[in-house]
Amino acid sequence: MKKLIHTLTHSTAGWSALVLRVPVGIIFAAHGAQKLFGWFGGYGLSGTAGWMDSIGLSPGLLMALLAGAAEFFGGLALIIGLLTRPAAAALAVAMLVAIIAVHLPYGLFISNNGYEFGLALLAASVSLLFSGAGNASVDRLVAAKLN
């Protein structure tokens, strides 16, 4: 178990991961809050569930809960650098689903509801999955205690 925790938390990424983690975490947490709580102009869980059902992601309530929770809690995890790799993996899956199920038919550009924003968030998530949390993170503290 100690080896698994060390593998999940160890990172040599330095400060660059922090610079990526915090703004991407804020974006994800805000989008998750829209889906779960209706904050920031979102539709909340029931509204998001209805929309997900309407585009074929059923059952809508479960899909809205999974997407919203991944984004909200995953975003918070990125901000503080807690279990960054698992959070980034969940967020990468969420972005892959969003790109394929929603944005791909509209092409690249966000002005046409395309996938460019989702692709950028997918790339950031995969980068953090590989690099880990870097400096100024809870993961760094946990990894140091295990050494």
C-alpha cells in the first residue's frame, strides 16, 4: 500500500505543474459546480441530467452526477494537489466523453461548439497524469513523509 501511495504522489515536475494545476483546477471545479449545484449560471443536477438524457448519455442523472463530481472534486483536488494523478485520470475521461459525445461533430473551433476547449483541458489533464502535482502540493507532502 505504501508503494502505491508513493507511486500516486511522487513527482519531480517542479513549479510548472503548479502553474498548470491551479487554473485548470479552477476551470474544472467551476464547471462541476454548474452541473451539480447550478452555480455560475449552470442548470444544476436535474437540468444537466435532462440535457444528458436528451443527447443519449443515459441514465442522465447518473451521467450528470459522474461528470459533475469528476469535474468539481477533481478540480478541487488539482487546486490543492491532492491525488493529482487519479483526479487527472478522471478528468481526462470526462473530457474524452465530452469531446466524443458532444463536440466532435461541430469541428475544432469553440465558436461553433467545437472541441478545442475540451481538447485543451484533456491535454492539461493528461499532462498532469504523467507529471504529477509538482511543488506546493499535498501530494509532495505525502510523498516526502513516505521517504
